[in-house]
Amino acid sequence: MGLIYELTVAAPPGDVIGYDMARLADAMDIKDPARLAVETHGSQGLVTIYPEDPLADVLLPDPEYLVMDSTGRIWVGLHHNGRRTRLRLYDPKSGSAQRMLLFGTTGAGKSTGGQIILAGMKRSGVGVFYADLKGGQSAPEARGNCDWCVYTQEGAIAQLRTFWNVMKAREIRYAAAGRSKFLMDRPDPLMYMVVDEANRLLEKGAPYRDEATFYIKDIGRTGRSLGMGIALFAQAGHLEELGGSDTLRSMLKEGEVILLRWTSNLMRQLVSDGLLPAGQKLAAIPKYAGAVELVSQFDDTEADEDRPGTQGSGYHLSGLHPTARTRFFKVGSEMPTDGLDPEMLALYGDGPHSVLEKESWQDAGEAYVGKLDGMEAYQAACPEKFEEPEDGGGGRGRGGNRGGGGRGARSAPVPVIPAPEPRTAGRLNLTDRVLAVLENNDGEELDAQEILAAVNADGGRKVSLGGVRNALTGLHG
Ligand SMILES: Nc1ncnc2c1ncn2[C@@H]1O[C@H](COP(=O)(O)OP(=O)(O)OP(=O)(O)O)[C@@H](O)[C@H]1O
Ligand SMILES: [Mg+2]
């Protein structure tokens, strides 16, 4: 291995270092710009010259390393200087789940990096609802390694709604138990809702844009302290393409953000939106790595037509070193395989994946329990959309929306309700319903079974004995 040179550069205080990678490499007579890494922060700069591209082959020593560490982070790749790239899934100090955004242009490596994250989640005991809006092509190996996979827009909405229902159920349960924080696996698992190709759900004109934006925003806002995180993998040219820039901006600023190869449009937006801190510049990620040689027609040698790609390279914007180039581990088989890729499957391992706590299954409902997809899932998760109108007429009735069921159906009505009633809370929450039973009983002693029977007879949503016990614990506490 050759020598590594590191130069520190300083501009006059108050100045911001700007540079052009290609010109810098040229000035130093470096043919392959990937040998050069430049990190900047305001007037400070760090230039590292490597004998070869330090991120040409980033190998995962063993899939076992994908398990979350004691700080709640998973190791997904390396920075140019050999430092680990670690993404936080959980903050044990505040007991919170995270928001995550992985974005870049088409072919930048989102879905593959996403599989590393999914495998890390599985190996760390995180329960995952995974929606792939490319019909299951993005990460075929995720099926069977996540709690619930769907491949349609309707399925994604059903998952979001279900995830949201569970979030509300946990909220009530935790409040009743006097808990202000989520504690992983005590007793509920950390859960993530992951949407790959989230742009298809959120772009302008997408059939469920408003509904999806509502759920994602609300989960992003309140899911953290309930152990319910959200991760979006998206291809975006403009931030507005992702459900309106407000949602995204707050997610970008506070969540885990990885930016892979981008388009110039997106970069302009990031800068003008202030999403890239002032004084930090990112060197563009070219599509191909390696030096470009000019070959004379009189020369015998042929330039190699198959230059290595840069997939999986990008920046961990929310990390400690946002301007340090990073790369996801190189995973999967060298050549495409027929069917599922055994190397990808090995990432996830043979062990069982985590599932949603039984206590919430009733709130999750049929769509979850039956692991439904398509219009069937949508109808089960959002029954209010399919109710007959009071006057019995109108085109939004049950029959009218059934026709387009199945994968990829887009005939559903565009949602009109921005803030749906949670099924969980119903009109009254469970604690209130238990209280009502106790108050109506004139002080006579009731055991939990009797309270359960009375609560279930009050005309509201059916509840479980565990739910009643939790509510009682909360009341006693
Ligand atoms: N971390 C990685 N390790 C190995 N190969 C990778 C990695 N990331 C990407 N690739 C290669 O690049 C190809 C494109 O990557 P991927 O499908 O993940 O990109 P994408 O950003 O999801 O693209 P799209 O927008 O089309 O969905 C993959 O099929 C794979 O061959
Ligand atoms: Mg993809």
C-alpha cells in the first residue's frame, strides 16, 4: 500500500472554502479523482490523497456486524478514512426511534443500501413493515425477512394507517402504564415503517399523496417516543416531489440522512433550502469510478469499457462528518442470480424476524394479521373510505371501489380526510371506557374478566383482557 498524504488547508477566517474536484485533481496530477477526498467546514479544509480509491471495495467482515450496538446504531459502511458509517435506529438515552431518509438518483444504490439497513434491523430485533413501490423488485430478499411486506400503493397506505393505529394504541397503553418513554423490548419491539420508492407515493399527482403525507408526518412527529420509526428511500429531483417540502425539511434536519449520487437540481434545492449547512460543500459523486484516459487512434491499447460504478457512495449528512465521502458495504453476488440472491439472504441470516407485539394485533387489524396487500389491504385498513354514504347513493360506495383490487390498482378515491379518526381511540379511549364501567357499577368489586365483558358490551371497539389490565394498572398507578 502506498503512502497517504493529508493536507490541512485554511482560508482567511470568515471565508468559506470552495473547490472544484476535477480541477483540484488535475492540478495535483491525479488522474482518478476518487483518490482524493476533501472535507470542508467553513474556512477549514482537509485534503487526503490516497494511492488508490479508498472506497473501491468496502467489505462487510461478517453479517453479524450488522447488529445494533449499545448506542442504537448499525454499521452500514465506511468513510474514506476508514471510519465506520453508523446509522442510528434507536436512541437508548431518550428511548426514541428515528426518522431516516436515504435518497439519491436512480441506480445510486438506495435499495441495496436499504437492504443492508433492513438486514441490520432484522438482526437487531426490529419489527419492520416494508413497502416497495417498485412491485417487489427493489429488495426481493426482504420478503420473509420483514414482518409485513407490500408492493402496491394501496398496500403502502394500509401499512401506514396500520402503523399509525398501532402508534395510537401504544400511546394509550403507555400513558395508562405511566410511561413517558419507549424502552426497546420492554415489552414491545422497536418497529419501523420503511417505504422504498417513496417518491411514487409522494410525488405530485400520486393517488394517495395527501393521505401518505399525513401519516408520514404524524408518524415522524409522534412515533419516536413510542418506538415507531419511519424510513424513506426515495429518488427525488425536487424536494417538493416528496409530499411537500415541509415534511421533508423537518425530517432532513432531524433524522438520519444519507444522500447518494444526486442530480444538479436536487443539490440546488438542498443548498437553497438550507439543508446543507452553509460552508459545507460536497464533492459530486460521478457515475463511474476510475481515471478517464484519452486513447489515441494510433495506440494499441483499448480503454476499458466496463468502468467500475460508484453505487452506494454518498454522504451521511446527519453524521459527524457530513462532507466525508462514505460508501455502503458492497453486498450481493457479483453477477445477477436467478431468483433470490443467496448473498443477500445471508445478510439477513436464517433467524426469525421480529413481529409486532400481540397486544397490538387487534388494533393493527385484519390487514396486518392477514398480511394483505393491494386494494384488499386498503379496504381492511381504511374501512371508512368504503362505507356506503348515508343516503345510499353516490359513487364512492363499496361496490364502486372494488373493481380495481389487486396489485398496482390505482382506482381508489383520493382521500378527503386529512386526519382520520383512530380506530383505537374510538370516541373514548380504553381508560375512559374502563372508568365508565367502574363508575356505573356503584362501587361493587369487579374482576378484570367482568370489566372486560362490560367494556366489550359498551358498543365500542372490542378490546383484549391485556388492554383492560393495562388500563387498570394505569388507573391504580
Ligand atoms: N452497496 C452495494 N453493493 C453492491 N452493489 C450495489 C450496491 N449498491 C448498488 N449496487 C449495484 O447497483 C445497482 C443499482 O442499485 P440499487 O437498485 O440499489 O439503486 P437504486 O438507487 O435503488 O435505484 P432505483 O432508483 O432504480 O431504484 C444494483 O443492482 C447493484 O448491482
Ligand atoms: Mg431502488
